Amino acid sequence: MDYPLLPKQMPDRIKSVWKKSSMVTTEIFVLIGIGVTALLNWFDVLNGIWLWIIGSYFAVVLVVFVIDILLIPYRYQYHRYEITSEDLSFQEGYIFRTITHVPINRIQHIETEQGPFLRKENLMEIVIHTAASSHNISGLDVEEAVSLRQQIIQMVKVAKEDV
């Protein structure tokens, strides 16, 4: 079965943000591994089973990093959203795909966020909060994110007046 794709896609620059984020996460895990290795070496127990455990740890970190980097184009392809007069739809996942629909009248508040990697690429993230959960649209151009936020706020006001 062909899974429908929502029309709005993030800018291509989000791939760079995802790569940088993956690299920083991997660097943190490598530094933790180096710290544990140094600690085991300090206590002179870096042999036998501990050597295998540390080697396996670094192998797993490397494999996860490579898989994460290789799957970025697929993640980009299926990370989409759509805004209609009745709801917001979010699509994500490249293996297990999901589309989440959030009715406009259920939205409680909206935040914009921008970490250092997003800021460097002139991108922003919108976080839409409902009573039960929150949903993200990350990697929007700053102007588009601000405009989209205002559009959603106006739609929520209209929806709340109708109730």
C-alpha cells in the first residue's frame, strides 16, 4: 500500500542540523567510553571480559552513528506537516510511519524554539501543546515559523469563538 505523503516538507538545511546533532551525541558517548576505559585502565582491570565489553560498546556507538547518518535522507523524506482549517497533521517515521491529526480547537499554546544548530542554519522549531501532549514542527525557516505561529493562533481564536 502506498502511504500518502503530506504536502509541506522542511527546508533541506534541516539535514545538516540532524547530522550535527548526531555527531555531538556520538561524541558524548565516545567521551563516556574513553572515560570508562581510562578508569578501568587506572584500576588495572582493562583485560579479559572488560576489554570485550569496552570494544563492544565502541562498536555499537559506531554502528548507531553510521545508521543514523545513512537514514537522514529517509527521515527527511517522511518528516512532513499540513495545516487545514480544521486540524494540524504531522507525519514522521520512515520504517514505522505515523500521521497525527491535532484538531485546532484542542491546541492550548504554541512555542517557538531555536537551539544553536537551528540558529546557525536560520531555522526554528514550533511546538504545539494540547492538554495531552505536544507536537513539533522542527526545521522551519524563521520567517515561515513566525508566520505559521501567527496563523495557527488566529485559527485557534476562531475555533474557540465558535465553541
